[in-house]
Amino acid sequence: MSTNRFTLPSFAKINLFLRIKGKRTDGFHELCTVFQTVSLKDNLTFSEHSELILTCDTERIPLDDRNLIIKAANLLKGKYEVKTGAKIHLVKNIPSPGGLGGGSSNAAVALLGLIKLWNIEIDFANLVKLGKLLGSDVPFFFYGGTAIGTGRGTEIFTREEISEKNILIVTPGVNVSTAAAFGCVNVRHLTNNSSKRILQICRHEAGSTLLQQSLLKNDFEEIVFKLEPEIERVKKSLLLNGAKTALMSGSGASVFGIFENEKHLQTAFNNLKSERDWRVFPVQTVSRPNYFESLKHFDSLLRTDC
Ligand code: C5P
């Protein structure tokens, strides 16, 4: 019988702003983005077990080392010489892939859960280092709320919180590979020095309290709408159905629309959910205090002066 069993939420993110500033010397792209956690979430339940076992309530998700949860567990096991395993059950609600950071969020929460289950002593800087090894979006999930991401997307700076109660996320049934989307980007090559300059400009641009809806921008839209016109149709439908603004998240395929009030959102929800291959999720932003509250086991590890 397992003595230690607990469940943690794993929230999705949207990108309120995403500019691709150039190609770095390491082959990755220099980004300037604003991440925002939203209330759509998966759940991960951890329990003690001699082997490492991942199960999931849906069939489409790989359960072997293609899954970032298994990658996170193996990384931690290797670094901290953990001799035991764990049973992890994933309840999947976040479309995957979908530009909502579901896999990255799962990886971040898997690290946290296993640190607790295996009694690992780690500080915040080393936790973020492990996150970076797993993927560019992972470190953000140790902050939550509204935050600026620069560099590969892994350098996180908190900024004034943005709060929106009436958001619809629509995920059409098409897949966009992030690597393929980056492969179509045509931007200048950067030197290490120009990367540093961009970082300063980005913090100013994305940190401005003037990040109003009219400024919401995602450089992937032009590229990805050409690859998958269905995604542009989603954006147009959100706007036609009353969204005051709509934007693709990450490299797609999800698009979010922000509505003036609950009534407008409800009308759009009723219209859009009848589309055969679209999944539609009413969500709201999750602020950093609420995000930390949901992960309160980890208060002393996550609360840094960021
Ligand atoms: O880090 P992550 O696994 O999310 O990246 C997936 C792929 O996206 C990378 O292999 C790379 O091709 C591309 N990428 C990039 N620049 C970034 C982030 C990702 O070119 N800042």
C-alpha cells in the first residue's frame, strides 16, 4: 500500500505577446514573449512505487520517454541518484500539442512532485536549470501569473499582472510542429552582443503597462496561418463572434479570444462549440498568488524575489 499520494494541478499558458527577434548562435531563436497562466489544467497524481510508471486517462498521449514527465523523472533520477521509482497518473485536459504549454507544464510539475516524493533537496536556481534542459517553456511554470520570457524563452522576469475573466481558447484539429514553425522563420542572425541588447529592449517592450489589446502580437501567426489556414479561420471566427481581440498562442494551433463580458463569451461559446473538429475552453487568467496557492507545498522553493 502506498503511504504517500498527492495530486498537483498543471496549468496551461497562453502567449499574450510573442516576437521572434533573430537566430542565436546556438541555433535557437531569440524570443520576446509574455506568458500568462490560465485556468485550463491537467492533474498529476504521484504515489510511491519501485518502478517508474506513467498512466493517463486518454489514449493519445505517449507514456514512454517521449513524454516530458518521464524525461523529467529520468533527469532527476540521474542527477540525484534516486534508486526508487514512482507512479504518476496524468489526467489530460490541455490539448497536446496545442501551443498551450501542456507538456512543459507537466514537466515542471513532475519535477516538483518528484522532488517532494523523493525528498530531494534542491534550490530554485538548480530547479530552473533542470527545467531548461527539458524545454524552452518549462521554467515559466516555476513562476506562473504574467511573466516576460526572453532568450530562448527561458529567462523569466515577472511583470505587472494582467487579469482577464472572459477568455475562450479554441483548438482546431490540426497539428503544428514547433520546430517546423521555427524552421519557416526568416530572421537575422544575432551575435551574443546583439542578444544582450535585445534582452533590454524586450523587457521594456513587454513590461510596459501599455501592453494593451491593440498591441497583442504573435510573429508566428503569419507563418502558421499559411501552413494551416484552419487556424486563421479560428481567429476570424472568434472576432466575428464578438471577441474584442484574438491571438494565436505559441506556435499554435490554439487561438484565444478575449471578451468584454461573460454574456458575450457565452454566446460565442455556444456558436463555436458546434464546429466539428474544434475544442473550445472558457478560461480565465490565473494570477501568480493563485498559482502559488495551488502549489503551496512548494512555497519556500518557488518564492524567490523575481
Ligand atoms: O525547447 P523546445 O523543446 O520547446 O524547442 C523545440 C524546438 O523549437 C527546438 O528544437 C528548436 O528547433 C525550436 N526553438 C527555437 N527557438 C526557441 C525555442 C525553440 O528555435 N527559442
